[in-house]
Amino acid sequence: MINEPSVDALVRKLGTDDAPISRYELCVVIAKRTRQIIEQMQSTGVTELPGKQKEIVLACQEVMNGKFKSTRD
């Protein structure tokens, strides 16, 4: 289970006051980024992340650090 960052913090970080995102949308964004990380690892031959960190945790941390934003199509 991921406790840090919290789901509420991730929702606030990705959304805006005018257009908040739902928890479902957050789940989709994090899942897509996690798949991208896994694909990048496979293509470069990396077998595990530093500190045996999980890919989904890295994706959540990237959201909290503002590394990427969600866009609506």
C-alpha cells in the first residue's frame, strides 16, 4: 500500500481549483506513467530501481514533484 504521497495530495497536485480531477482519473494517469517506466526499464535493460523502489511509487513521486501534468483529451 502506498501511504506517501497520499491520494488526496496527488489529486490536489494534478487538478486545479477550476478543474479538479477524480480519483479514477488519478488512477489512470498513474497507471499510464507506471507502464511507461516499466517499458523504459525493459528497453534499457534495467532490472530494478534504486532502493528496490516500485515503479508505481516512482510514478506517484513524479506527480508530487511536478515532473508531469495530466491533460484532458
